[in-house]
Amino acid sequence: MPPPEQMYCAQQIKIPPDLPDILKQFTKSAIRTQPPDILAWSSAYFTALSNGDNLPVKKRLEASVSGLTPGLLDMVLMQFHGYEVVETKVLKKKWAEMGLPTEELNNILTLGRFNDTVDMMHFIAVGSSHLCEGNITEAMKVACKVLTKDPDGGANGIPFETFKKLYGFLAGIRGENAKSRVESVLEYLKEQASRQDGMVMPRNFINQQCPKLS
């Protein structure tokens, strides 16, 4: 016969003092992030917490949708904070650990023609385009939202040089051969940025006076 189940009284059960706050923060993070694979994401969360790394947590709650979102794209970027270029295999490993959709990553890597390494700014550009089904103007709005340091509800400004890199790359992989179009867009936005501390905002490139991005 198995031994009788041991009974404990409340005085014998010792709860680690940090446990309630850890679980509270974890729960809030899970609700905010809405990860596609909660188990994989949970493992990544506690691994990052243990190692003192950036937590795989969205900055803000988004409308519930399946698949990749701007918030998740930003979350991926934060996992490689300080790195301009990462190895593709490292990106794939981190992506899988966070339980993000593999098919979407493969689509982004294919569209961006990435090989052994990935330029993270180019990755954000292509990821934004993927979310917007190839619409460059909408993609640049998403990229600005992901990369801005403005507070929520702000202008979503990014440095002109960053915009130039993102837009130039997207136009190139999309086969936008109208070099004069790209140059006209950048010339207009550079002038706008000179009046805005070097920053470009979505309101600048959706303005009717701005040449069409595509």
C-alpha cells in the first residue's frame, strides 16, 4: 500500500517572498504580450529573467490577432538590442524560443533575401512590409511605430537616416526601379526633417505634398 499522503499545516508551507511579485509580473506580461505559443514564450520569459536579459514582452497591449503584430516585431528587435547585424540561425533560434510563427519568419527572410546574416533595420523594414501586405507607405508607418522613441500617442518620429535606410531597402527589394521617385521622396523628407530636429514622422510622408512612396 502507498504511504498515506502527508498533510501540511499553513505554518509548514513556506512561500518564497519574491514568488507573488514574480508571478504577478509574469501574468501581466503574458496578458500584454498575448504570445501565440504561451508555453514556449513562458520558457523564454523565465530564461531571460534568470539571465538578466531583455524580457520578451510587448511594450503595450494590442488588439487580439493571430500571428505577427507590430508589438511582437518590436519585441523581437529588443531581444537583439545593441546588435545591428545578427546571424540568421541565432534569429531563428530566438524566434522559435518565443513561440512565434515559423512560417511568417520564413516569409520575411525570403522577401528580404537574407542569407547567413540579418541586418536588423532591414528586418524591421521587411517585417513591416509583411504585416502590410507589401504596401510601402503603410509599412513605413509600422516601422516608425516600432522604432520611435516617442511616447504612446506621439508623432512616431524616427531619424531621417533611419528612414532613408528602411525606405531605400524596401524600394530595392520591391523592384521599385524609379530611382527618381526614391530621390524625390528623400529630398522632400530631408527638407522636412531639417525643421524637425532631423526627424521624419508619418504625417510627413502621407502629406499630399510629399511624392508617393511607391
